[in-house]
Amino acid sequence: MLFDFEKIPPRQAYNLVIGLVAPRPIALVTTLNEDGSVNAAPFSAYNYLCLDPPILGLGLADRGPQGEPKDTARNIERAGEFVVNVVSEDLAQAMNACAVDFPAGVSELKQAGLEAEPGSLVSTPRIRQAHAAMECRLWQVLTPGRGRIILGRVLAAFVEDRFVDPQGPYILSEDLHAIGRMNGTGNYVRTRDAFLKIPRISYENWMKGERG
Ligand SMILES: Cc1cc2nc3c(=O)[nH]c(=O)nc-3n(C[C@H](O)[C@H](O)[C@H](O)COP(=O)(O)O)c2cc1C
């Protein structure tokens, strides 16, 4: 089957792309609402895009026929900062609760049974129950169409000690159990007991016949 993206409606393109760019990490993003309360919502159009400086990217679709920005986008543009909370298996249901379209004034955090913990370098809190989080300052917003690509510079990362190997430092990903989003039909993947170790091969070793 071949899908010509010039000929299919955006919804179909979305369905195909999110099934093919998978599994995706999930950023549970906290931002500050105008009244100072904390907003939380998950985004899987998310990755790191540059290391020096450390830049993360988020893709936020607009809402409704008028193309209203989501609260997260509005908050990031106003406050100039956000926090990405890492979604591990134990936070999966709470993360999903944060995606419910609650009316204005209802706290997603409270509904999801989560609590806010003050940030260190930003005014935006992280989520206390998240084992790791990155504090970001807005770097740039791109507006390619009916949505926003938000680029944020990572200012600081909080990681619970038990998930850090200080030698690298490396994240002990085998223990953190981050989950990934698949094709948008409610499918996710666990990373618990799912690791494949494939060390990089140098050119010299490749020429000597090493194949992993
Ligand atoms: C796992 C998951 C991933 C999501 N990823 C995205 C995404 O990448 N971009 C997006 O616009 N919405 C995404 N959503 C939907 C938003 O989380 C949802 O629209 C949310 O209500 C936005 O909240 P806000 O208005 O407080 O920003 C995702 C939902 C779930 C459950």
C-alpha cells in the first residue's frame, strides 16, 4: 500500500505517522497557568534534537476547527519555561488521566492523584511522583501550520539517585521502566525486561570482522 500524503486528509496522515514513528517517548509536561496553578499534559511528539546546547522538541497540535493552541502551548509561550516529567510504567494511568479534556479550573494533577514539587531553576514545578524530570527554558517556537513545534533548552535534570550510574553519569534505563507510545489506538510499550544490548562497532573492528 502506498499513501500519498498530498492526497490523504491530515487525520489519516497523523494515524500513519504515529504508527510508523514508534515507539515514542512521552513527555508529561508541566506548565504554569495564568493564575499560577499547574497544568499537566502528555506529548509523544517529543525528542531531544540537539545536544550542545541541549534542546528538546515538542509537537503540539492546535485544537478545534478554529485552531486554538493547547493550554500547554499557551503557557509555555507566556511563561517561557516548562518541565518534562519522564513517564515510567508506574505513572502510565496518571499520565493518561492528564490527557482528559477537563474544563478550565479543574486540576489535571489532582484528578490524576499527582502532586507538584517546586522546580530548582524554573518557577514551574515538576511532578513529585516522576522519578526524573528536565527543566526547560523556551528557546524557539515554530509554526508550520495547525500546530506548534516548541523547542526548549534543558537547564537542569532531576533524577532520583537510584536511577543514576555516577560513572557516566548514565541513566539506569533498565530500572527506570520508561514507557513508549505506539500507534494512537491506546497502545503503549513497556521497557521492563525488554533491552537488547548492541554495542557500537568501530571502523577498525568492523574491518577485523566484528559484527556485534
Ligand atoms: C500518550 C499521549 C501522547 C500525546 N501526545 C500528543 C502530542 O504529541 N501532541 C499533541 O498535540 N497532543 C498530544 N496528546 C494529547 C494531549 O495530551 C491532550 O490534547 C491534552 O489535553 C492537552 O492538554 P493541554 O490543553 O492542557 O495542553 C497526547 C495524549 C496522550 C495520552
